[in-house]
Amino acid sequence: MSNASARSSKESRTESVARSWTPKPVLDPEITKDLPLIDAYVGILKERKDISKAIKAISIVLPGFDHLKRCSSNKILLAPVKSFDTNDDVPVQERLKIFLREKSFDLALLEDDLRVVKVPGRNARSKAQAARASKVWPLKFHPDPFLEAIVDGSIFNEDQLRGIDKYMTVAVTAAKLEAVGDSDCNGSAVVVDPEDGGKVLAIAASKMDRHPMWHASMLAVDLVAELHGGGAWNLCEEGGVGPSRVGDRNFEGRMKTIKRKYEEEAPLCYPRTLSKIEIPSVESLEAKWKLQGRRNNGPKRADAIAEPSTGEKRGPYLCTGCWVFLLKEPCPMCAMALLHSRAARIFYGASNARTGVLGSNGILHAVPGLNHRYRVWSGILEGICEEVSNEIQRRNVD
């Protein structure tokens, strides 16, 4: 190993040890909370040698419980209590026995009395969830490698973590310089293209003293829109509010204009004073996780659920595939703006106990029915972001 590469390796290890923060995934509660439990009847096998015979028979007579193993020790899982619970005078247990006899299930395999036990009501989504549920009743569980990489942090390599640190530092600097918000939302936003060498596309600080909707995320999305030849606020004309410049309506001409803007004008900054912020040099943020997964006989499913390619970045959605770095957890308006613009990943430092909807007061990206979901991590440079967030409160407009 050369001296240069040895030094680089040593610096990488030192930086890893010295890092004071850990990215915390903000996950759907369905992934993190304990599984709901339901009441179910079990029969006690007289002879353990009859386990296979009993499982085969009960699976034909009473199919279901696909997420559970049908046998635990000498107990065989029969049916949910509620499926045989009616309003007539026949006891539920007796009704189940009658049903089993009618279906030619050999009740002689079981002790006379059936028991009611608690079992998980649905399949687990994560290893940790499955481990807890398995203490109640054994599960059939197949982990999702991509999700597990998010949960345990291995989705990010050291190069990516260093890049995340640097981009959040840009957000911190922008907020210090210019952020003016209110008690509901304040801070800064940095939009990055992870596949274009980690290119910074937009840097914005909230300027609610100039316009009530000029939250940092709203401004950042509008700046990216200007790179696409659109935008609502003419931000590059410093403070103009009104219809933005109309781009070339010819598709090919429009694409050339967008490409030129990406190459020559990015990052766009608002306010313009943020353009003096030094843009960090970052190695590609593109994940190598999927290749690692393949080497481990990994994840066909992971490939299917990975973030969409950024190949349509210059298509109908502004921030497709982009990573967005926020000083503070966004309010509902900002979070929805980032969702509608199809951002892929959101990273924030300080929580927003008052109006934050990416962890503090709800998890927007877990709401059923959405046609896009980004992934979210909190806790990036958390201590520094909280300190700066407190500092800039004195500028608040309310």
C-alpha cells in the first residue's frame, strides 16, 4: 500500500471513530412497533411423533396463519377465536371441535381441552420486530435485506457518511448566514444530485420576512424548478415575486437549456449571499449496497424496492432521485413540497417538536395511499443543528 493510500485509509478510520452523530432512520411505525396480538385456539398433541401428520391435516382443514408456524413445542395452532365466535348458545370451543370432526380431522391426536393463546396477528417487517414476536409464537419470517440495511445503518458506506456530514455543514452555514423563519418552521435546505458526483443543485435559507411561504424547502424546490426552466418566484432575480421566466417550449430546446443550467449555473442560491458558501468536494454518493447484496446471494426484493433511478431527473418531477439536507425537521407544507417534487431521501438535524411531520408529530411518508415515498434520516449533526436552530430563533418573524 502506498503512503498516500495508507494515509487515506487511516484518515477514513479516524473520521469514522470521531463522528459524533449517527443517521437515525425515521420508519413507518408498522416496521418498528410490536405486532398486534390476537386470540387463537391451540390443541395439545398427545404424541410429538404426530406433529407432521397434525400440521398437514390442519393446514388442509383450516388454512391460514401463513405468517406463523403451525406448531410450537407440542401445541398446534388451530384457528383464530373470533372465526368461531357467534351469538348462539354453543360454546366456541365445542363449535370448533364439531367443525374439525365434520372435516375428518383426527381429534384423537389432541388432548380433550383446547387452549386459547396469544399469537401475532400479522407478519413482521423487520428482524427486530420478528425477534420480539417470536417470543410469543414462532413466525415464518424472511427479512428484507434492503430494509435491514436501513435499520442497521449498513446502507451507508464511509464515503457516503462523510458526504452527508459535509452537505449538512453547508445547510448549517446557510442557516447561520440568512435564515429568518417563525416558530413553526425555520432553517435551510440543500438539494444534491447523488448520481452526478454529488452535485449541489440548490441552497436556500428561509426568508419569511420577505414572503410568508418562503420556507427553506419551498425555496429550494423553486430553485430546482428554475434549473428546469420554470419556478414560481423569480428567485434568481433576487426577491421578485410573480410568474417566472417561460422556458423554451420546444422539448429538445428545453432539455438543452436544462442541461446547460445544471452544468453552468448550479447551485442556485437564495438569498444570493449564500453563493459564497464553499461547496464541498464529495466522492460519489451512489450506493454500492446492491452489488454487495448480490455477492451475498442477496436481495432480488431489494432491487425491486430500491429508490428509483434518477434517469428521469429532467422529466416531469423536479427533484427525482435527489437527496435533501435540512437544518430542521420540516413542517407539513415543506414536507409535502418535497414529496410532490419526488425527492428520494431527506436528512435533517434538529427535530421540530411544534410542527415537524417527519418524526415528531407524525410520519408523513408512512401515510397510506401516497404515490411516492421518500426515505428519511434524522440526527445528522444533531447537536450543531439544534444549537444553530436556537441561535436563529431571535430572527423569527413571530
